[in-house]
Amino acid sequence: MPDSDYLVKAFTKNGAFRAIAVSISTITEEARQRHNLSHTATVALGRTCASGILLCYTLRKTKGHLTLNIKGNGPLGSIIVDSSNEGTVRGYVANPKVECFDKKGYVDIDKAVGNIGYLHVSYDTEKGLPYKSSVELVSGEIAKDVVNYLASSEQISSYLSCGVYLEPNSGKVLQAGGILIQTMPQASKEDIKKAEETVSKLDPFSILLRSGLNLEEIIRKALADFEVEMLLEFEGLCFHCGCSQNRFESAVASLGKNEIRKIIDTVGYAEGRCHFCNNVYMVQKEELNILLNRN
């Protein structure tokens, strides 16, 4: 198993199914640390990151960003993830300190997210208007809602399992990732029945990772009744945000002279925090005066 986060893409040789699996333990742990997430928020964001990456890699475009926005009526608020098919992902939770546990002490994602609200998907190839689609939430469990989106908006029958396993006390991410299996037009009713029977008995994805299976083995286990051909392995998936000091300075400059002068006269500096990565940027008074004179 690779040391870094990675993705594997495969097809059954009879053309009935395609599968994509991803391991993102390092990405999810970095997100937890960057945003100082609660146990519940870590699990929710990890599942959404896995879902976003998997959705992005189903697209045929060679370059683009997919944004997955889950907004339910639960206390977590919005969960927003931006992923690219170049192997990057970033994301945040509106209320990162929220904790929701069930009676057994397990994280209760359904309750934290809520089952009333919407799942929004936007895909931008930077070549015209982005593709956008939305569906109502059906569970708040995230994977079920993404499957419902694929069935409703894309008319694709799918199976998705995402999981995050934490060290109970510290909340450190030990395992995280997901697997997506999609039915192709060539699939027969018998093919679909076999696959449904197999995945219905499959352990949750985080348990499969914890058992020591790599992604290739998990895909073969999920499609045990079919010959599987591995087509792509992409290593080096990472948490990456495109924000920068220069971008923040450009944003401040775009405010115009009156607003910049107001900042200089009142606070004396400009400060901004990136929602996606939690980096903080500052523009001091001297730099503000320079920006003022440029406008």
C-alpha cells in the first residue's frame, strides 16, 4: 500500500461496472488539524472529501474542479469540498466544533448533517459556465445522498461507501476513504443482481482499510463475481488550497480607494482568513498605503 494518499480506478472486463476507490487518511488528518475539527466534523468532512474526489474522477474532462456542497438542517451547517482531477482537495465545515453522538457513543452523522436540505454539485472546466445540479437530501449520511444525486441527476445506478476511523481520545484520523461502483450500460440484470448481493455483505469502508486491505483488494472484494482490470493508480493526492498572500492583496486592492482609506484610518491593517484551508493573511498599514496609491 502506498505511503501517500492514493486512488485506484478499475473496470470489470465484461464492461458491466466501473469502480474507483480512494484512501485519504493524510488529507483528512490535515483538514482536522487545519480547522481544529471535532470528532463529528472530522468524520463528516472526511466522508465529503472522499465523495468529492470520487465524483471528480468519474468525469471525462482532463482538467477541472468539482465543488460538493452539502447543506442540511443539522448543527454542522454547510460542508463544502472542492476537488480536482489533478489530485487536490480542500474543504471546510461551517460549524467545526459541533459534536453529535448516538446512544452507543458513535458519531451520528445523520443527526449532525440533518436530512432536510440540499446537495449541490458544481463542475468547472474553466471553459465557459460551470455545470450545476442540486438534489434534496435523503438521509444526511452523505454517501446515500451522493448516490441519490447520481441516480437523480446523472441517471447512474451506483454504490458508494465512505468511512473515517478516528483514534477515540485524540480524534486523530487513522483511516479514511471510500469506494464508488457504477453500473455501465452493458450491465445485465444478472450482473446487477450479483453485484448488489456482494456489496450488501461488504463491511464499511473504514473497516476494510483497517483490516489491512489495499484499494485494489477492496475493489476485487466488492466485485468478487467479476474479472476486474485495474486501469489507473494515482498516488500523491493532497490537501491543497490556491489561496496566497498575493491573492489576498489583490482582493484588498479591489475594494477601491475609499474602503482602503477607511481601513487605514480605523483598524490600520487588513486581515483575512481562508475558509478552505484556514490560512490567515495580513496587509499592514505600509502595504495598504502602497495599494492606495496604486488605485
